[in-house]
Amino acid sequence: MPTPTTSLALGPDWLAPESLISTFGLLGILVIVFAESGLLIGFFLPGDSLLFTTGLLVADGKYITYPLWLVCLLITIAAIAGDQVGYLFGRKVGPALFRRPNSRLFKQENLIKAHDFFEKYGARSIVLARFVPIVRTFTPIVAGVSRMNYRTFVIYNIIGGILWGTGVTVLGYFLGQIPFVKTNIEYILIAIVAISVLPIAIELLRARLAAKRGTTAEERAAAEEAIRDTRRHYGNH
């Protein structure tokens, strides 16, 4: 039965999931998952496709000879630990970011929007963000900046880490044993990435439509007042 391949470009060749796994093995997978889950430098790394390919290769016994349960456990721990680091980083650096007019990595307006997002959708945002590229990297940091309740964050971080780290890997393990999936893995990975970025595309479209409609003077004033209130709040910390 043919072995999987990811030669079809999903980005630079060295970022292809199978290339990363064949080069760095399980340790490399864990480092990538940790970095993408909560370090600013990890936003460009493959996440969903890497985990799916990991499960597929575990089923094949190629590059990874550890049992599935151990691989899933370690990946889940790495994902949870990455989010914890991201949250603590955001909580520590957040006040400084709010006091600065602009930041190279953040804009105050975006922090205000993130805070409003958490206020509106609550803790489930931590779980949902796991399945959205780029967003999953910045969400724990923004959660820390927004002073999300730590106990609540930990609970939903664990839930999200299990659903994503174990769920996507197990999905790759079982689907990877289907002949059609194995012979079309390149296109399956592209579909996974496309589905993952769909929420971002929808949000960008909504933002563009909103921009075309224009912002009223009252909305601009309210946004500016919210930024000033946040600066005053964090300036006292």
C-alpha cells in the first residue's frame, strides 16, 4: 500500500508536515505544537496538517514508532503548555502594551476587540481558536492581556488541547488507513488548511463590508473612549 507523501506544496518545502516529521521526529512535532500554541514566533508553523500527518504516519509506522496513545498524550501536553506560556506572557506584558500608543506585534484597537470578544463569547473562544491557524497562536496571549480568569482559562485550555491535539491526530490515524485518503493525502492536507482558514476569510469579508458601509462618528468616539478607559485601567497596574 503506498506510503503518504506531502510533496505538493502547501508552503516552503521545509515546512511540509512529512518533511518536518522525517527530519525532527516526535520531538520536533512537540516543539512545533508548543510554539504554535502560544509563542508569537510560531504563527506560521503548520498545525492541523502536521497533526493529521502525524496520525497517518503513526498508523503506517513510518518515522514514528511510538504507540498512538503516547503520541496523543505528548502532543496534548505540548499544546496545553504552549497556551499556558502564551497566557502568562500576555498577562505580564499586557499592561505595557496598553500603555504604548502602538506595538510592533499588537495594536491597542485589536486588544480592545479581543477583550470584547472574550466578554461576548466567553471561555469557549479558547477552545474554538484551537482549530483556526494564526488565531490559535495569538488567542492565549490576548486572553492574558485581557485578564481572562486564570482558572477558567486553564479549564478550557485543557479541553481545547485535548480536542485539538488528540482529536486531529486520531482523525489522521484512522482516516489515513483508508486507501483513498492515503493516495490523495496532498489534497486532503490542502482541504484541511482551507477549512481551517475559512473562519478568517469570513471575518475579513465581514470587516471589508463593514468598512464599505463606513463608521459613524458616534462609533469612532465610542471606540476612542474605550481605548482611553483601557489605558487608564492598565496604567494603574
